[in-house]
Amino acid sequence: MRYIDQLDLAGKKVLVRVDFNVPIAGGVITDDNRIRQALPTLRLILDKGAALILCAHLGSPKGGPDPSLSLAPVAAHLGKLLGQDVPLAPDCVGPEVEALVAKLQPGKALLLENLRFHPEETGKTPEARGDFGKRLAALADIYVGEGFGVVHRPNASVVDAPRAAKVCCAGLLMKKEWQFLGERLADPGRPFAAISGGAKVSTKLGILKNLLGKVDDLIIGGAMANTFLLAQGHAIGASLAEPDLKAEAQAILAQAGDKGTRLHLPVDVVLGRSAKDAAAMGVVEVAAIPEGALALDVGPRSVELFSKVLAAAKTIVWNGPMGLFENPAFAAGSLNICRAVAANANAVTIVGGGDTDAMVHAAGLVDKFSFISTGGGSFLEFLEGKDLPGLTALKECA
């Protein structure tokens, strides 16, 4: 890929596709991490004497404009972060937008209104997306892909606009994402360990299969581990599991050894009567989960065993908590694994996914990780080994 810091930007108009799909409550942004992550690219463009045009989506409008999903709060917040007024265009294409872009001076910024107010943005085929991507690209001299969180989506602004642009490149955040995910994981330091957690095997099945043979150690925790415990013949009480995937779990257990991957499952669990319990019932071995009880976190012996694996690793990729970390009664396993990963200063440590990101922030260990990906679905699809259409488009037009 070509990157923004390789180009002469002076006097140019630069269109940047960012991922500003942030949570908003009562008109106030409650988490601006995605906006802040893009600031180095935005400031570079402004400092180099270019006019900055930003495009993004917010939520999922149903077929047309929805005032409740306007990017107005984002424009106001971004203006405070950049230290200048960031006007919001009334649309993202059309004569009014073109007039605003024509008047936009070097060093100034403009945010286009929600891309998804146009159904063509999310069209499933190039024909359905029509000329929307071309109209976006025509607004600027340079297109910059800076939204890793949307590169798994074949949207007009992500795929068609860069292909129609006069010049296209990736931003500094996208550069960092690719350096860690695309380059470092292509030739990882070994041992290479992956941690996979969360609620359902079904959402991670592709990832687990893709990692077999690529990682030296695969640690599985969270409720998804319960399906594997079922596959091993354990009774799991009333714990969340997917019995219909027991055969798939058994196949993964069998294939892991054949492909040279050591698979690690919990050996003890923290029990609760419900997800809302204020305190845990206690800790038991996985062979002794009582009827009616819920396994809601990995136990201390599991943490100890997992931590030994992580201490020896040279590369660690992590997606998904080890238990119901939203409830403090069942957060210890996730937090202790977080600390174990952070303590390995000799490893490249990569985290992705909203829940895992939130957990790292809650533990106050953000600065102890090599990289925290801004992609949710993109990160997961990358780990599955899928092609990401937004990255493909950026490579093709470089």
C-alpha cells in the first residue's frame, strides 16, 4: 500500500474515509477513541497545507436521512479536538457539497453528512452502488483510507471511491494496522500464542480453524470454552454453550494436535447462579460443575496455566474475554490474563475487538500492549483469513 506520509499534500483537497461510528447518548459522544485514533492523519493533512474533507457513517439509517443519526455531534467534537471549527455539510454528495468543497481553504476541514443516508453506500454489488463512489472520489485530489473498522465492508466509500480516485493511499492508522496485522503476523516471533474468548463458538469457528497450524498455542476461554468442555464429555450444569457445535469442537480438538497447535482449555471455573450475582458461588474443577450452576469465569488454576503459556510467547493475539467481565464478580480471570499478557515485555502483543479493548482500558494497561486494533468485525475477519475488500482496493490503486 501507499501511505499518506509518502505524498505531497500542499494545496490539495484530500478526502479521508474515517470510522467515526461512535456511541452517542443525548447528543454527547460517550467514547471518542475512534476519533482520537485518526487525529495524527488529520493533523498531518492540515499541517501540510491541504484542505481536509472527511466522510463517515453513523448507525444504520433505513433507506434515507435520519436526523437522529446525523454526524453533527461528531463535527462539534472533532472541532474541539482539532482546535478549529469543523462545519458539517448538509449531504455527502451533490451541488451544495461541491460548492462547500470548492470554497474549502488549505488547513481547513469539512465533515460530510452520514454516508448511509444514501442507500447506494451499502449496495451489495458495484451496480447497486452505482456512481456514488465516483461522486465521492471526484470531490478531492487524493483519497485516504483511514477506517480499518470498515474495510471488511464492500461499501461505496470503502471500495469504489478509492478505485475511482485520482490518487489513493492509506492513512497513518491504517498503516499501523497493516504493519501489525498484515506484516508482523505474517512472520511472527515464536512461540506464537492466540487467546480466543467470548460467548459463542459459532462466531469464532472460522477463526479457530484458521489459527490451527499457524499458532503454537491456542487458549480458549469465556462461555465458548463450555462447548469444548461438552465435547470432552464434561457436564457443564446450566452454563451457556452450543451443543449443536459439539462435533465441530471435537474436530478442532482432534485437528489441533495433528497441525502442531497446543490447545489449552480451562481446568477450573468460577460458578454463579445467574449472570447478575453480586458474588460468585465458588471455584470448582471442570469435572465437578454442579447441575443448575453457571460457569462464568475461568478459575485461578486456569489463569496460572494460561499465564505460563503467555510468559513464554513471543507473539500474542487476543480477542474475547475469559468470562463475564462486565460483572465484577466474574472479571478476575479476564483481568488476570490481561495482566499476564501485559507483563510479557518480550512479546509483540496485539488486541482486537470491542469487549477486549474495553477490558484492557478497564485494567489501565493500554500502554503495556504493542497494539490495540480499532477494528471489530474487520479484526475478526482478518483472523479468519478472509480478504478485506477495503484493503484490497487500497492495494490495487497504490
